[in-house]
Amino acid sequence: MGLSSGQIAELVRARGLVDVESIAEGIGAGGGCGSCRPDLEEILADLRGAPLPESIRRANRMRSESEALRRVEATLFGSIVARLPPGTEVELVSVSGLRVELHVARGDQPELRTLVAERLRKLVCDELEVVFC
């Protein structure tokens, strides 16, 4: 289960963490896929009393979302789908933050869903929420 921004800020304050690397070492956030690193920079800036301008925050979110989509697509279609049983069709519906929505068009089985979700978490980010619709 992931931590909210508020929970991370509280842990950063309580433990005296000063940069993204110390946050990754101290609480594990930002040490995996890296998609949350811009958010961690924003939290640190807020705690220092020098919040980032809204334009930088928007750019960070766009970059994070774009990178998450790229990583999920590359992993799903480059590594996972190629190894599924012949005739299985998986459609990437959306990626929003750490939430991934997938649709299995053909070859849908509960164990297939579990396999795809586990592989995505292992290869992209263990905090991914993988939902099938």
C-alpha cells in the first residue's frame, strides 16, 4: 500500500529527511520506478517553505504521467503480452498515477489477470494498482 503525500510529509518531518535519496532510504518512497520523485521534490520544497510554482508542479505531473504510461506500455506489450497464451488480447485502457486499467478481450481467466498484474508490479512499480474492466 502506498503512502499519501501527507503521510510522506509527516515522516519526512519526523525523521529529518532532507532529499529524495534519504526519503528513498528512510521510507522507501522514490526508490523504485521513480515516478513519484517529482512529487517528493514538491513535498520537500513545501516543507522548506519554498513551494514550487504551479507551472512547475503541472509540468512535474505531466512528466510523471507520461513516464508512467511509457513504462507500463513498454512492459505490458514488450514483455508480458508476448508471453501469454496464443490468442490472448490485452488492452491498456488507462494509466492514471499508479492506477492501471486493463481489459482482456480474449483469453480472459482469473489466473491470467493475476499473472499480468504481478508482472506489471514486479517490472514497473510494486505500488501499481492494476484493475481489470
